[in-house]
Amino acid sequence: MSKTALCVRHRAKPGHRDDVRRVWEQYVKPRASRNPAHEAYFFCFDDEDPDVVIAFQLLSSSEAVESFMPGDWYPQYLDQVGEHIQEPPRITRASPLWIKHDDPVTRSK
């Protein structure tokens, strides 16, 4: 399996988690939504820490990760989100060994 999973963890400045979400919605969400290489994307608020945002992503390949970020939008995103986070994001790459995929469209066929 050549897919790549990413887990991105942001620690927002106290009270800035919604600002991180706003910046993410402006820059990342529309691009990930249009990107066929993003097979799954979960943008989550940590239930136990009011300042943490976690994004889980499944991409079709490791090359898809690299090709998603070029362009002038990514530095702009980093600049704007940087105003609302305490530290650089913690990014973990992983190689999926098993994936459960529940797609009602393909399940009914």
C-alpha cells in the first residue's frame, strides 16, 4: 500500500482555536476538498484540550503530500496560522497497513 497518512497537531494560543479553524477553512479546506489525492480528511478539536486542533489525512501517496503544498497559498497559510499558534505544528507521517473505508456509494453497488 503506497498511501500516506498524516496527523497534524496544532497547539493554539489560549482562546485562539477558532482562529486556527478560520484560517484553516480559508486556505486548506477548499484545496483539500478539490484535491483527489486527499482520500480522507478529518479536522478535529481535541475534546480534552481546548487549545488543540488535530487534522488526520489520508493521501493517495507520499508524492501527493509534497505536491499539495507548493504555491503561494501555503506560506500565506503558515504566516496567518502562525499568529494563532504557540508552537510549530507536530506532523507525523505514517504508512497505513490497513484501512477501513465505509463509503455508502460503493457499499450499495
